[in-house]
Amino acid sequence: MSNPTNWPDDRIRPVNNWLLAGRILIFLLSIVYFLLGAMTLLVIRLFSVKFYLRFMSYWVFLGTRVLMLALNAKITLENGENIPRGQPFVVIGNHTSYLDIPVVASQIPVLFVAKQDVKQWPLIGWAGYLAGTIFVDRDTGGKSGKYARVMRTILGFGTNINFFPEGTTTGGNDLLRFRSALFAAAAEAGVPVLPVGISYYNIGGMVTDEISRDLVMWYKDDPFGGHFLTLLRLPSIGVRLKIGTASSVSLESDTLENRQRVAGVYRDQVAELYEYPFKKITR
């Protein structure tokens, strides 16, 4: 099969239309899967919110594993022994693509915190809503503390949470300044924060470079639908999920200065965990 019109990288051969159709079907079935789970769990929620949240995170865990298989995303989990056991925790990491969400969820049972914009994304936003994602208004969420309170409640019920402190996606060259407000939720809940590094190191059998990265990373103004179709056409994706060391958040007092200090420490930790040939981290 020849490369489709406007294919971004001629060095990588896209999958044929039959395989593409199969992947689209699996993705649509996953939406149904999340919908059925959400409907079933809403009944359970009437009796136990704690069980609802815990079960939802594992429901998402199983569903995203199927998605990763469908995309032929081969995930290497490094330092998996560092994942805390027997207690809830907060996962943070670098953010280069919407694919980061199912990558993390397929390896660690979590619920997500995402910016409000994601809720409007076709299919992805709906799936996130059904999967229990907490959507944050970037302009008012951190200031009002509403979402931090929701996070503390969820953590208190024993459910893990994942958020991407940059607040948006980047091209992997650097890390943006970490938004600090939600670190206070982890401190108040008394749970550890687990830094992870997400690296799409191989795309279609080729080491990721500054051209091929755009096949997976979504950080420009490209229309979501076109980019997602390109992602579905990739023959394979090699992903490295490197786990750091979990640690408790120590705030002498919940002030902006202290939160920014803590956010800076965790930014440095995440910076050490993901790798690209073109990465140039600034301190």
C-alpha cells in the first residue's frame, strides 16, 4: 500500500486499510466498554462511592490495555518495583500526547485529572468523562481549590490519581514549568507522589527523531481528527514508561512559594526519567 495523501513521514509505511478499519472498530468498541462500565458503576455508586472509584480505575486499566494491543504499542515498564503497594498515590509525568493517558492507565490503575479543553475532544473527551476523569478549568480550578478537594476525596477512598503538571502537551524538547496547585492535594492527603517518564522512543521501527515524533506527539495546532487517524495508521509504537521513586510532599505551609518549590523538585525528577535525542532540559 502506498502512503496516504499528506502522510507526514515517508520513511514509515502506514498500515493497510483493513487493519486501520479494525483499529477504528476496536476503539469504538472501547467507547461502548467504558459506557457500559459507567452505567453499571453508577448503580454501584449509590451504595459505595469508594468501591465505585476503585472499580472504575481497574475498569479503565483493562480497557486501555486492549487499546494498546490494538495500536501495537509495545510498552516497556522500567523500575516497576517502585510503584507503591497498599496505599493510594499520585502519578505525575511529562506530557507530549493524548496517548500518554492510556499508556499510564494500562500500567497503573488510576483516575485522571485533565484540563477542561479535553472534555470537548471528539470521542477522547467522552471516553475520559465515562472513565471518571476530573476535568479542571485552567483559569479557576487551582485558585478555587475545588478540584484539589475532589482529589483529596478520591485519594482518601484509596484510588490513585494521575495528572500532568505541565498543563498542556509539548514536543519533548523540554518540560514546561509545573503547575503547583494540585501538589497541595497530595500533601494534605498524606500520599506519595510517583514521578514517571514517558518516552515514545520508536515509531514504526525507527528511532524517534524531530520529524517522526509528530506522528505520535500532539503539541501543535494540528486538527485532532487528522492526527488521531495518523496515529491509528502507525505500524507500531515503542513506549518506555520509566518509574521514579515515590516520595511524600512536604509543605511547611500551603503557600504559593512552597508549592512552586515542591513543583520544581518534581519537575527535575521527571526530567531525568524521559529521554529523546533532541531533549534539552532547562533548569
